[in-house]
Amino acid sequence: MQFLGAAGTVTGSKYLLAIDGFHIHIDSGLFQGLKELKERNWKDIPFPASKIDCVILTHGHLDHTGYLPLLVNQGLDCPVYCT
């Protein structure tokens, strides 16, 4: 499990779970609040979006879903599962 957001802040929830070469991206949120937090929204994730096998969204708030369009621009092409 790799924490890509929401560590040290309550926004920008993003996690990567890798199991036997299968990459699950859990939540894909935007950072909100202070300018220095919002600037994190323009940084690429530390792995190719095209390598993600599926996305799981825990719920529909912007801090859990708002980064998805950026991932698509970076090459995301996989199923997205929502609860």
C-alpha cells in the first residue's frame, strides 16, 4: 500500500495497492484548502497511470474523486468501481 495523499492532511485521498503485479488505485482525490496543498494537484502520480488496473472510489466527494480527469489525461484506461 502506497499513500499518495491524505497523509498529514484530510484532503487528496489517493492510495495504490499492488498485489502480485495488479495495481488498484483507491480513491483519486484533489487536495483542497491552502495554496500549497492545491499545488499538489498538478503533480503527476509516481507511477504511469496506464499501469493502473482498476480504480475503486469509496464515495463521491471531490477530495476522493476530483483527480480522475487528470489521471485520464495521463493515460488511465481501466474500470472504475464506485460504492
